[in-house]
Amino acid sequence: MPGDGVAYIKKTFGIDIAPNHFSSIKSSTAGPQKTARRPGRPKGSTNKSKPEAVVAVVPTAPRVVRSNGGVDGVDLEAIRQVKALVDRLGMSTVKQLVDVVS
């Protein structure tokens, strides 16, 4: 009861204090009141939530082997001709040619 404490302080020390001041001092010196908290990560823990990786699924055409030895509609003779062109002109020139045609 703040009234009893205020009377005791007045009688013992000769100091006048308000009852609400007495209550404030009493609650702060009684010790910190713990509030209920939710448990968190342990200190030093590094397992922060990581965003999930998004994987794109790209449909691919089925691989078709042609009777003339070519794969997916490109025959081996066309590949040999492109290789001969690269050998003769160089890769950068062939790339430039492809860029012009594309």
C-alpha cells in the first residue's frame, strides 16, 4: 500500500513524497518484470530463411534420328559444310554471317 510507505518515509526520513511516486520507485527497485516473449533463433544461429529456388521447366522436342544419319532434321552433310566454312573463313566471320542471316 503506497499510503503506508509514504507515512513510513515521512516518519523515518522526514521527506514528503506523493503516493504515485512511491509506487513508481517501488516497482523499479523490485526488479525487472519479465514479459512473456516468443522464443527466437538461438544467438549465433545463421539459418535465416532462404528463398526457394525457382526452376523453369523448358520443354524440349523429342530427338529424332533421320535415316541419312542426321539428327533433328539437320543432316551430317550440312554440318560438314559448316565445319569446312569455319575452317576456311574463321569462326568470327561465320558468326557474323549467321547474324546477318538471322
